[in-house]
Amino acid sequence: MIKQVLFLSNGHGEDLNASLILQALLESDPALTIAAMPLVGDGTTYRRLSIPIIGPTQTLPSGGMIYTHIFNLIKDLWSGLIKLTWRQIQAVLKYSKKCDLLVAVGDIFPITLAYLSGRPFVAFIVSTSSYYEGRIKIPWITRWCLKSPKCQQIFTRDAFTAQDLQQQGFKKAVFSGYPVMDVLHRTETDLALDKFSQPMIALLPGSRLPEALNNLALLLNICEEIAKIRPIQYRAALVLNFTEDDLNTLGQKVGWRYIGEGKLIKRTEKNEIVMVRCFYNAFADIVYESDLVLGMAGTAVEQAVGLGKPVLQIPGYGPQFTYRFAEAQMRLLGLSVTTVGKKPNEANLFRHAAQEAIKILHDPDYLHNCVANGRERMGSQGGSQEIAKRISYFL
């Protein structure tokens, strides 16, 4: 009999982790029937893989970041969050009746929904870690679900969290790797780098528009300030949602000029040209080659840290990348991440960020420590296959 598996996930990073695990499952057993219910966003990651989506999806104003500010929750409620959630719950409870296993990737919502299905499930706790507070704090509802005999396994995003959960009595908790590290494959894109004269700084403005556009505008200001100190090469990793019109409008907004072919330029007070070259589908190439990352993203910053790169952050306007998010990311990812400032309109923010960037580039001991810290916080590649292998035991 063909086994049926339903994946539940609630966020962009969660969708990505889930999609990598399900691909590894299908590689080991192509006969599996797999479906998904993305609880946040439109499920683009699943749709690209032609994975059936069993219920309604919708991209809400907060992008799933309702915890960052009460106004985000209000906007989502106004846009139909309650109706959407109820319809998703109904879809999951109906579809799961014929499932052999549910895989809940995320936090309280997908895990609780998997439990309510009454079917066997595994949980991958992606959105929290013991690194945040030194001891993971799980809501009582989630604890109840994870203690249920229906919960077959608890996967964590790092070894420290698995050890913590074990000590708290969750004997099914294991760390088998972090799947997002498995997508970092070079495309051999020609980044037009001069590898022998100037360091390269990567710009990661995030994936959610229009926020990512606003983030890129802030990062360009840092580049302009760095140029006053020393010459640097800049490469920006953009998602396909960025258009040439977006870059042109952005350049005009912040005093830069878009000259086509992904090139944004700025003439300095010394009549020198600063150039930021933007690339699509070259994220891994850019991060691998970078000496420093200017990051205002979630999963992308985690991946950069996993590759041993130092990350410098400044707070944005949100809804995702605010100071609160950046500060939490520092606790999660440790010494590899530095945040400058607390508000995006703070006086001298860009100058201070530029000074910190130069300081990092000239600190070989710190750069060496970032490599070790990245391995500890993010693990090595191969997590997708390891998690899929463990999941297959329950099918």
C-alpha cells in the first residue's frame, strides 16, 4: 500500500526546510504520496516542486511576523487571518484521515494541528532554540502535544536544543542536521571579482518585498560610508521578485544610479565610483566568496553563519527585520553576528556600521572564530537526508 505523508509548515524558512526533507524522502521512496499545507504565505516553495497543497493559502501583511509588533497582528486580522486559519484547520483535519504520518515543521501552530489530527506525527522545531535563553521555553500546549504517544520524534535545529530537551524529559528529541545548509550549491556564476586587491562584502536584504527593497536602500548607505574609508567590492544576492524597475526606482530614492545589468553606482565626494553588483540565483556563490556579510534577513543570515562568515546587521523598518529580530538573531547565532544601532533612522548609524565592518575585516582571530562558531550553531550539510532517513522508520 502506498504511504501518504502530509507536511505542515508556517513560514518561509519552515517551508524551505520541509521541502528539502520531502525531496530527500521521495529520493529514498519515490512511491510515497506527499502533500503539504503551508500555513503562512502562498506556499511558493512547494508549488515549485509540484507538491499538492491541500487547503487555502494567502500572503498576509505581516508575512507571518505577527510576534514582532501588535500592529502586524491587527493588519493580519483585518485581512482575514481568522477565516483563513479556520479553513486551513478544516482542510488538514479532513485530509489527514488518510495519512500515515504528518510532519509538522515550525512551532506551536503546525505541531498542535498535527496532534489534533489524531494521526502519528513528527515535529521539527525550527523557529526556536535553546540558544535564545539558554533553556528552551515551550508553551504548555506544545509540550502536551510533544509528550503525546502520537509524537514519534522531535527534531531540533541544533544539538544544544536537543540536549536541552532531553534534559527536560523529551527523550524523543534529536538533532540530525539543519536542512537549509543543504541548498548551498555554487552555480559557478561569474561574479566579476578581483580576488587579489579588495575584500568582497555580500549584501543580503531579505526575500520579502517591499521590505527587502527598503533593506537594500539602508545597506547601500553603509556601502557609501565604507567607501569613504577604503575600497571594497560589493555583491548583492537578490530574489527574483526584484525587478529592474525596482532597482531603478530604489537608486533614485537613495541618490544612487541604476545603469542596467544589475549595477547600482554612486559617485563619492572624492569623485570615485562605488558599485554594487546585483545577482539573481547566485546566493551561494556570493556568500562563499564573501569576506563579510551585510545581512537583513532570516534564513539567509543563518546560512551565511553556517558557512563561517561574519555578519553585520542594522535594524530595519520591518515588519520582519527590526531591532528585536536582529537582537534575537544574535542570541541564536552567537559571536558571528554583530548588530549596530537600534533604529534605522538613528544618527550616524551608517557611519558606525561602516567603521564596524572595517574593524571586522581586519580582525583575523575573530574571523577564525566565526568559522568554528558556524559549525557549532548550524551543523554540517546532509541534514535533509538524515531527517528523512529517521522519518522513514515511522512509515
